[in-house]
Amino acid sequence: MQPIQFLRKDITVFTSAVYQTTSTLLQTPGAIFLIDPNWLPFEIYRIKEYVESIRRDRKLYLVFTHSDYDHIIGYGAFPDARVIASEAFARKKDKEKDVHQALEWDKQHYIDRDYPVLYPRVDIVIDKDGKAMHFDGTVLTFYFAPGHTAEGMYIVFEPAGAWIAGDYLSDVEFPLIEDSIDAYRRTMAKTDRILRAHGINWLIPGHGTVTNSRDEILHRRDHAIEYLDDFEQAIKANASFPTAKYQQRYPFWSGLKETHEKQLARWS
């Protein structure tokens, strides 16, 4: 089975062998919420097997934090699920780009899947920042989180106190900016708001390690802001980026170096 990084009665976090990408399963008495199912076919098969083993007659929902291909690649394996995503996710114009990237990744790695790779069709659109949905005594609150991508979304699951952060607040990735630096900063600024508004017990990033430490959450937020500061300073002053600091901070920096350099060139 795909490794389970975190397990309690109502929360299961699976971690893929690829980029430590997480898939999170939330349970209520009447529903199961599967967030960003990914990545390899056998991993998705095991997640699906796990879902069916606990599902009984409960409704199944797929929730997507954003539309990057690695986060939507498992959608087609769950044809009877209803989909929850942000309004920007539902209205995205270049949906075929994400599907193309998924198909190209599979071709590069000689991967066949027994389900279609498709862009998710959204059934429940999150059209308001901070929108709350109630299910069987639990609450899912959704916050818009642009910056990494324009359609990004946070999910807070209560009363368990789980914050599913998508591609933010990771301990293995620096900020990847596909949308906007300013938007990324605004999303980081929501950290205190979410910590004040909710009893957060667990932060679940889209890549990396679950943490139950408030200090660690703030530490990751501050590291992200520091990267953005150094990134913008390098661009504005035409100065060198302090690479050595991030080589020490992020364990897979050498694998991400090319991504960082392309990102720097794009925003310069």
C-alpha cells in the first residue's frame, strides 16, 4: 500500500514515492472526502482500495486544492465521486494544459493507467473565501489561496483541526510561483488568520511532512516569505541569489535547482 504518513480515526494522509506528494482522506459518519488523489497508478489503486474498504454506503467527494497535473492525476479513478473545487478551478481556461502535462509525464516514464486522465468536472463550486460546509457535525472551511496557482484553495477540517494546505507551507519545497508573487504573499498572510479562527492541530502540506506544531507552521511561513524576499531582491537589484542558504534548508535543493533558476528567469 502507498505509505500512510499519518493516521487517526477521521484523517489518513498517504504519501507518494514521487515528490512526497500527499493525498488526504477525511471521514465523517456520512461522507468521505479525498483530497488530491495521486500519483502512480498502483498508489492510486491502493488509495481506491482503502476507500472502498471503509466506505460502506457513504458519499464520496473529491476535493482539489489546485489544478496542477500531479494533484488532479487520480481524478478519473473515482468516477462516482462528486467534486469540490474553487470557482477559479472550475472556470480555468487552459484546462487542457494540465491534462497534457499529466499525459506527457506518463509517456516520459512509460506509465499506463487503467482510467482516463481528465480535468475534473466540478459539482460543488467554492465561490466565497471562507465558505463553510457542514457535514454530520463536522465543518469544512475553504479559503482561496492564490500565488502558487491562481485557483489554489486551503481546506480546514473541524473539529479535528486539520489544515490541508496544498502546495504551500512545505518542509521540502520553497515557494513555486506560477501565479503571482504578491498573491503568494497575501496567501502567506492568511496564516495568522487561519490559526486565530480555527483550532489547528495538524498542518498537511501537498508535499512533505505533516506537523502538529504551531511553531513549525509559522517557521515554514517565515521561510516562504524569506525566499520571496530574497527572490525579489535578486530580481530588483540584479544581484546573486543566496543559494547556499537554501541548499542547507531544503533537502532536495539539487533536484529543484533547475526549477528555481527557471522561476528566477521567468520573473526577472
